[in-house]
Amino acid sequence: MDKPVNIQSDAAVRVESTLCARFRCTKSQCAACAVVCPVPGAVRLAEEGAAITAACIGCGACVSACPNGALRALEDDARVAQRIRERVQPGAVFRIACSRAQGRADLVLSCLSRLTEALVLEPIRSGAAGVELMDPDCSACGLGKAAPQWEKVMGFAEALCASAGLAPERVARLRVTSGKAEETRLPAQAANSRRAMFRGLAERWKASGEADVSPAVEAEPGPPEPFREIVQRHSANPKRTDLLQVLAALPGATVASKVVLAATVPLAQLEVDSRCVGCNVCETLCPVGALKHREEGATYVLELDAARCTGCRVCEVVCYHQAIHVRETVDLAVLFEHPRVTLIAASRRTCRACRECFLGDSAELCPACRASGDRRDAIARRFFLGGNQSDRS
């Protein structure tokens, strides 16, 4: 099957399909972006993955909701984080508001649902005493459908603070009346230094001689890249990368265990049982490249990079032998400690019956042949014992 890599750039939000769970696996039921989108028809889910239509207004809720970082806003997370760093006053509380919140805020966004966990914790990393999200009662807002997303992000940020040994109260909700938010102006010297930075970048770009003012020539469209080749590549998840960088730099952090329900966070801990045959389908289709295998002589080893796993469950649904299971709980400490977890280590063998490879230390038959043999034995026993009771009636 051939599928093109779809990176949309004509909408307020673009999609990198190779990170989309639905693109990697048609069995995936992920609909995180569509669930939080407040605009009917702005997100379309198809076999080729998520697509953003012209109805999109750029609120950013889908960007925050996608655990794999497949959705990117025009003002990406790096630029929003830079705006935060420019406005942080060390030792003060940093306030973030939506455009409908009455009062003055350090950062104003069109909707709080644009926030990710990394952006909520960025002020604390930069020296703020805490973060307050100004809530003007989203039930009266036309974007109210997206409100559960920023509340979920806030809860995750609080749990991360607890896991880092920081007071969860450093991330708080501030009830305000509806009105119009006013963003605090930057000091004049900060604005000047920013202009100087961009001026310097422009000058270096001109000096490099790489500026090309000639008309762009549209490239001839080539044949679509085969899907089997596309999925061999694993793009970095920028959303998780940003979060790990923020967590690593939190001042005063002392990592402690914090176990939460896996269903409430974009994270998971996996288990693999003896039915695994080492086919590597889970590794290939994992959107974020959290699974890796290696061969040590005759031993097959499958490892999980726990900090990169987003709990999208693609590995679980694509496993033909149903050998992969997502635990009900997960310890947030893995985001600080970055452990590589060995899920299975076993000898690779060849089935005596079907000649297919499988994993095991003593069995001569693969799991499929053992299951088929068990079914044949059960049928034979019923036959020689006179059949089922239902057969005699």
C-alpha cells in the first residue's frame, strides 16, 4: 500500500502524518484532536490520518491534545515558550489568560486549550514562583468544547510538579470575570534586544550569500513514497522533547514516584508476554519510535524508551498475537529518569511445524501452531467421547 507523507501548510495548523497514530495504523481509534476541536468540521479523521480543513480558526486545542506532536500551530511551541521567557519576573507568579479573561496577564492566548504541559511549566523553569491560569468560565465561550483540554493539561502539570518534589499548588486556576485580557508589555530594552537579535540574524543571512531572490520553480511531483518505507522512519515528537527539556531544568526538582492512571496522561508502561514472536511490527509502526529491538547472538531483546512513549496504544492494537499490554497505571518518574525498559529477552527459534521464527527457550512449536494443536486435540476428544451434548439432541 502506498501512502504519501501529508504535511499540510495551508491552514492555521499543519499535520505531520508520520507522527499521527491513525496514519501509522488504520486500527487506531485515536481521535484526540477531533474530540477537543470546538469548530465543527475543522478536523477530519480518515484512513490517511488527521486532516485540518479550512474551517480551522487556529485555537490550538488539537495541537495540545495530540500526544505524538503530529499537529503544529503557525506560532509553534518554541515561539510561545520564548514569549514566556521574555516576560517571566523571577520570584513572581506568572499569569496566563485567554482573550476573554478580564484583567492583566503576562501571556494572552486566544484559548487556554493551546497550552501544553511544557508551556505551563516553562515559567517555573525560568524562575517564576508559580503559574496561574485565568479562567473566565469557559461554559459561556464559543470555544467551550475545548475547555476540558486545558484542565487536563493543568492536572498533568500539577502531577508533574508533585513527581518533581515541588508543591502542586505552584500551578493553579484563578477564577476571573469575563471581559478583555490585557497582556503586560515587555520592557523597552527587551524589545530592543529582540529587534537587534533579528537584525543580526538577517545580516548573517545576507552575508552568507545564500539568499535566493530568483523566482521559485515548482518541482515536478514524483511518485508517492511506499507506505512500508515511510514507516521505517520515526520523526522526533517535538511536544515530548520540549517537556523532557523543561522537566530536566526545573529548579529544585527532586524526583519522587508519582503513580497515576495511564488513561489520564499521555504516557504508558508496557508489558510483553511469551506470545511475542519478535516480528517487530510494533517497533515499525510506533509513531514516536519508543520501541527498539536488538539481537544479542541468538537472543532477541525488545526495549521501551519509557520517556518517549505517549500511550497511543498503536503497538497494542497491531500486535497479531496480542502479546503487548498497556498497564492501567504509570509512574511519572519515568519522564525524569528516562529508563530503557527490557520488555522481553528470549532465544529466537524456528517452529518445527510451520518453520516460522518465534521466541522461546524450550518450546518446539510457535504460539500459533500450539494453539492450532490445542484446538485439534479438543475436537478429537469431543469426537471420541461422543460429541457435545448439543450434538446428541
